[in-house]
Amino acid sequence: MSEEAFEVDRFLALVAAAQGRDIRLKSIQAGLLVAAELGITRDSRAFARKLGIAHSLVLRELNVLAEREGVLQIVKRDLRTMRVHYTLPPRGEV
């Protein structure tokens, strides 16, 4: 198995585990959280590009997560590009 295939499998396993811990999470939402936790990406446009999905879908799911307290924090919005930068809250915060 190539290193890239291993990383993809690991990412998907972590997404599935996140969904197992919180059944309300959609795949994109869990992916956003895992990507932030692993430091893969912390902005909506980079996430959409890496996964090959529409930025508008990522924005919608990111906003849903932002409405849930303690899940993630929006740290910056770029009105020109629509890019949203986000981070996970510090551990222990809810």
C-alpha cells in the first residue's frame, strides 16, 4: 500500500470514528473536524479543493458546525473569496 493510500485510509477511518462518536455529523462535517485536528487544512476552500467537492457545500456544513456550541470556531471570513478559516476549540472547552 502506498503512503498516500495509507493516509487516505487513515483519514476515512478517523472520519468514520468521528461519526461514530456523534451520529449527528455528516461525512463532510466529520471530515472538516478531522482535517483541522490533523492539521491538514483549516480553511474551507483548501478543504474543498483537497477533497474535490464544491466550496459551497463545505461552507454550508461549516456553518452548521459553527452553530453547534463547542464544535469549532470561525476565526476569519474573507468576504471577497468566501474562504472561511476555522479551528477546533481548546480541549476541555464545551
